[in-house]
Amino acid sequence: MNQINKKIKVGVLGAGTMGTGIAQVAATYGHNVYVYDNNEAALRNSKENLKKIFARLVEKEKISEIESTRILNRIHHSEFIGVTEDCEIIIEAIVEILESKQEAFRKLEKTFSDKAILATNTSSLSVTSIASACKKPERVICIHFFNPAPILPLVEIVPGLSTSQHVMNETRELINAWGKTTVVAKDTPGFIVNRVARPFYGEALRIYEEGIADFSTIDWALKEFGNFKMGPFELMDLIGNDVNYEVTKTVFEQFYYDPRFKPSQTQKLLVDAKHFGKKSGKGFYDYSDNAENPQPIKDPKLGKEIFDRVLSMLINEAADAVFMNVASVKDIDLAMTKGVNYPKGLCEWADEIGIDAVVERLQNLYEDYGEDRYRVNPLLKRMKKDGKKFYE
């Protein structure tokens, strides 16, 4: 099928925030979309939220009233999977529990045509493990949208071990036609973004736990010296400490407890106390009215040291993703700039400041702490020895 020229029917399993967002994207690009969820309240909320979203778009003159009505009329909600059985792609966006996803895929495989692509929007589970529930795992692939799906441009395309090249090609062609920036990643824990970004949070937490600086100072340092839009603690509060902690824990477990991904006890305590961040009113920062949050200590020397340490760890993780063939240098940089809005790609950043400088900073950390967490990736060592750059 040529999906660019043919407006195929798209199924979405799960009427939560992500499923609703994916449905909005597909319908905006002319597809009839069928949103399935066995929770009547979730379906009702999805419908209402879509109406509000398009009302705002009309109000802001982003689209016309007529186009808004056309798009909304393309989105159909149902409690019953397979109310139409001729969807050519079905995107699952349910809870991040492997057993739940496997059960869902067994049902999807029985319901829809053998030629239909079965996709998961998982952010942290193995695509191969999900596909193992199917008799034809070659039709299963991951299409990982970032939240909010209609706004963020990046989509990670992740084939499982058995995914066919045909399914891979068709899927990427379709998602590109939806105006998204696609990158291809190997089926490894965290794919690109959720793997490479871990030190942004983990190393910032470590610096905070050591008492080197408070969280507001660390946030200031990353924004001041790195031009990040948000500091790590602001971002953890925005994402939700419960969500961020769970992703870190999952990646840590799936990497067989590699110390590079070790979760923070500080963040666990916040989660236990239900201090999730903005959505709960309190996280690292207090979001209640008239709250007084700590002000950063704007010491340039300290700030630069904090920034250099976090950036070096991020570059080390990006280098490991290249070293282990998770994705290409270009796709890793694209993923970090388009997926989490980094000011520049980490490989590009490494070339700019010099591989020698990055290796030296990491070696100093390793010698100081003696922890495997700070080991220098072999690729960076080789690049330093050979005078190589990521982009040459």
C-alpha cells in the first residue's frame, strides 16, 4: 500500500492523553481514525478534550471552523476493538505494563487483517517482547510519539527482532507523511531519547545529593551555560517525578543494573511522598500560591563546573549509543534536539568542545569516585587516540 497517496484507516488502542493525541495527528492528515478503549469515561474524556483542542485552534485562527468539523468527524470512538476490521495500521497506547501490552496484541492480531501493521507506542518496553505474543511478530513495530503528540515533532521508529523490512518502510513513510521527524533506533532499553537523556536527571540528582549545589542552582547552571530551556529539576517536576523515576528504574533494570542508570533515592522519596511536581502542586519546587522557592547561587565557576559535569555524562551516553549501534550519529543528535529540545546535538557538542576535553573530564570523575558510573566509553577513547570527530 502507498500510504501517502491513500488515506488508510487508522486504529488507536487507548483513549488516554497519548492515544487521543495520536488520533488527532492522524485525523488532521486526512485519515479516518478509530479510537478503542474499554473504559467509557476515558472515551468520553477523549471526545471532550478533542472538542476543546479544536475550539482553541479555531479561536487562534490556526484552522477554520469547517476544517475543525471535518477533522473531528474523522475520529470515531468505540468500546469495542474491531468496530471496523479494515484498519491498515493500529497503534497501541495503553499502560506501560508488558503483560497488558502482550494481551492487547494477541487480541489485535486476532481482530485485524494479517496485512495490518500492529504498532506499539511504548517508551521503555522491549518491542521484541511485546511482539512475542503474536503468531506473526514480523508485523509488529514501535512508533514512539512524544507527549504531546500533535506538537512534538520527533517519532522514534523501533523495529523488533522479527519486524519485516516492508513493515519498517511502510511505517516510516506513513509517519513522515504526517509531518513528523523520524529516527530509527535499535530495540534496546530507552531507545534513543530515554536512554541518552538519563544523565541529565541522574547526574544532576547526584550533584544535589552530594551537597555541591541546591536544585535551583543546578537548574540555573544548565540554563545559563548550556542554554537548556529548562533545568533538570524543573523538567522532572514538569514530567512528573513518578513518571521520570519509573522510566529510570525500568532502564536500570533492563540494563541489568548498570550503575550508569542507577535511580536516585532522593527522587524515590519524593514519589513516596506523592510530591510528583506540577501536577501535585509540589515536587522539588513548591507550586502553591505565594510559595517561596530557593534562589540560585549564581557563582560562574560553580555553575560552569556543574554544566561541564552533566554535559560530559550526556556525551558519554550518546557515544555509547553510537558504539552499541543503537542509532546513527545523525539520528541521535536529531532525537535529542527534536525530542527533548536540547540546544544542540550531543555529538555535535562533543566535536565543538573537543573529544580530548570530554575524555579528560570523564577520566577525572572516574579517578575521583572510582565508580563504574563514570567509565569513559571506548569509542571516545579511540576517537581521542586517533584524533577523530563524530562529524568529519
